[in-house]
Amino acid sequence: MQWRPAVSFDFRLLLVIPILISGLWIVQNNSLPRTDEADYLATAQSHYLALERDGLGAGLRSIYFERNTKGLMHPALIVPILIATGGNVLNALKILDVSLLIIFVLMLYGLFNQHLPRASAALATLIASTLMRVSYFFHGFLSALTFITFTICGISA
């Protein structure tokens, strides 16, 4: 006879913990990016202003031709959010960071769930997504934020 607990607990609820911990920090953080992050943001603002000032064609040309020295996709990701927030940089950063954090946690769980039981996958996701080095990437506008998120998406697909 196999032992079963009296109360069933859905361990997927643990996925809310890293989203709440990092999400609350992101929402409360009112500092603007510095160094590389500021360069990405300046490029994104340039794309947004070209789109707002001169229309869709100019905005797309800006995204394609006006490049930062590093990642091309990262600044372009925030442009639709800048449009939705009316150019409010701080709110756009928060929305992008929280969105990518949620995608990261869900995709990481999907990856672990392919190889582990549901409860173990949820615990592994909780531990991996709250590690200091991992959660650091979700507190700013680092290009590693999109790289890590989309790499996990690609691996788990």
C-alpha cells in the first residue's frame, strides 16, 4: 500500500515566489540604468522617438540601421512598451523586466518538468530562479536579461 498525503498541494504554486520576490523589487526600484544599460536605453529611446516623430517607416529604419555596439534585439524589445506607456522610461523598464521574469520562470519550469516530476521541477525552478546571479539580471536593462530568457525558451521548446 502506497502512502499518500491527506492534503494535495500543487507545487506549481511555488513558481509565484520568485516572481513575487523579484517582481516586488523591480516595481519598487526607481533608479535609471547606468553604463551598458543606459546605452541600450538611449538606443531604444532613439527608436521610439523616430517612430513617434516620423512614423512607422522611420521607426523601423531606426531599429534596423541605428545600432548600439552590442545587442540589436534588446533595445528593440522595449519600443512597443515605450509606445504603450507614452514614452515613460521607468514604467517601460519595469513592465519589460517583470514580463521577461515571468516568461523565464515559466519556461525554466517547463524545462525542468520535461525531466523531473512536477514537485521536483517546481522546487528546482524556485531554487534556480532565485539565485543571486540569476535574479540580478532582472533588475535593470541588461542584454543578458533577454539572452537568458530566450535561451531557456529555446532549450525548453
